[in-house]
Amino acid sequence: MTNIEAMRIMLPPDDETSDIKLGILLEQAEHTLLDYTGRDTLPERLNDMVVQLAVMMFNRLGNEGETKRGEGGISVSFSSLITDDMKRRLKNYPRKAGAVNAAD
């Protein structure tokens, strides 16, 4: 199964987003994970995480830059893009030697 097919399964069945747009989101998600890990390529085992992150990015379209919003008594908070669960999993793939970390 391709990442686009997997992403389509994760989206609502009536969603008509183009494969081009989904491909762009998948590419952005992969680049985000590559930047986080400091790698040039992702291990194959992280393909599902690319899809998961791309779906999260899809669900945030139109809400870029927001961390919290309140409307009519309903409050919505947005988590960081790479969640704590994802970070725990990424610890199994240490940063490539010599990669610069923004926290350094």
C-alpha cells in the first residue's frame, strides 16, 4: 500500500482532496521527521509515522500558527506537530552523528 492510499484510508470517506495535495503533505511530513532526526533518509519502519504526521497536517489546514482558539464557549487547543508519543518512538532512531540540534 502506498502512503497516499494509507492516508486516504485515514481521511473521511467523502474527502475529495487531490493526490497532489496529499503528496505534498506527505513530503512535508517526511521532511519534518528527517529534520527532527537529522537524517538524510528515514528508516522504512517510520513510513506509518509519515502518514500519521501528514494526516495531522491535513487536519490543521486553515489553522496554521494557532495554538488555541475559543468560539461560542468551545475551546480548542492544538498540540505540537510532533507529539510526545511520536518523540518517544523517534528516540529509537538517534540523531545522525554530527547533526546540529536547535537545543545545542
